[in-house]
Amino acid sequence: MMKARKLVAAGSLVAAAVVVGGAAFAVGTSHTDPAAETNAEAAYTRAHVGDAAVSAADAERIAASRHSGRVFDTHLEDEGHGLRWEVKVDDAGTVHEVQIDSASGAVASDQLDD
């Protein structure tokens, strides 16, 4: 009888550890882009950073003022609307993509990342 109680207690502890560990994993995960995409964005940013009047740090501050959370991706891009900083902010599982005009610092777009 005592052995059965110990097994039930041990099983309960293992189940609790799996549930808590799973929750910790879910909270700790974040959105990541494929390496090839990240490398291409970094190369484009290095090539064009001299064209931006607004620094990456300033763009990150602007995005962080709109969304609390962890800034984890900042790069330059031009998708036909002029040179912009794209800054991604993860606020505990929701990723926001904020695009900031690299000349003026104005927020050009603020939406959920797809």
C-alpha cells in the first residue's frame, strides 16, 4: 500500500514537471525567420545603413514606445515605399512589426507580424 502511494506521488510530480516545463517552453519561445531570410536582411542593412538618417537604435526606441516587450529583429528594407526600418517586438507571444521611415522617424506601419 505504501509503495502504491509513493508511485502515485512520484507520478504526480512528473506530471506537474511536464506541465510546468511545457508552459515555460511555450513562454520562452519566440518567432524566428529562416536563416537565409535573416542573412539577406542583414546584408541589405549593412549595404544601406549609410542611407538612413534615423539610426537602428532610434528606430528600436520608437517601436518600443508603441509596444512593450523584447525587440528581437531590426533591419532595413525597401519594398517600394522607400527605405524603412522594420522592427519586430515580441510582447509575450504576440509579435508586432513596426516600420519606421529611415529619413524622418515617422511610423509608416504598425501591425501584427505574419
